[in-house]
Amino acid sequence: MASMIPYRSVFGIRPTSLFDAFDDMMDMASAPLAKAFPIDVEDTGTGYEVKAYLTGVSKDEIDVELNEGRLSISVNVEEKEEDKDKNYLQKEFTSYSATRGVYLKDAASEGLSARFADGVLTVTVPKIQEKNNVTKISID
């Protein structure tokens, strides 16, 4: 909706009105959603492949854990110190953290792997292999 108003300035200077105040409230309300990252979950038959799209995030800022079938991917991005001394006219990148999770009911806790390349985190989670402990007993 903000892009439909032609007099909005890049530098935040614009006429004030009730509509502008409403637009600002909507921008603030949707700000946390803008920091969420998309994920894809694929059932491969023998396990799951979860892809998280983390553009602009480094490997050190990512935390992945599996706890009783719940896979959590957390990102904690800190603003760099050298950026704080610059004289920005507009700055939209700030420090933030976000967490996404997915429940994988038959996820195994062994054999997990994760790789991060080109802004995409790929987590491979094998499924628990059920053992067939059924023994046929003959009747005398």
C-alpha cells in the first residue's frame, strides 16, 4: 500500500495526515514478518530434506537443533560496528533474530547432516527405521 502513494520520499519526508499515520502503523506491524525466512520441507521416503533460504546470513549466525522431532532453525544477525559510525540517510538493515521450526514425527537423532551454500541451508534428517521384531511361534 505504501508504494501506491506517489509523494512518499525515500528520506521519510512527506505530508502528514491520518492516512500516513495508518500506513506507518501497518509498516511497524508487518516489520517482524519481514525478518522471517522461507523454508521448504520435502519427504524423501527415507528421511526429510529441509531447506531454509537465508540470503545475507553467514554460517556462524545459524543454529540448528533437533529436539524430540522438532527441527528448529534459528538466525541471529548482529549489526556490524563499522556501520554504526556512518551517516545514513536511510538504513533498513538492523540486527535481528528469527526462528522457524517444523515437527518431523519420525525423525531419527542419528545421521543428521547440514550444509550451507549460496544462502541456502539444507538439513537432511533420516527417518527412524522400524525394526520388525515379530517372531512366528508355532503351536504344538
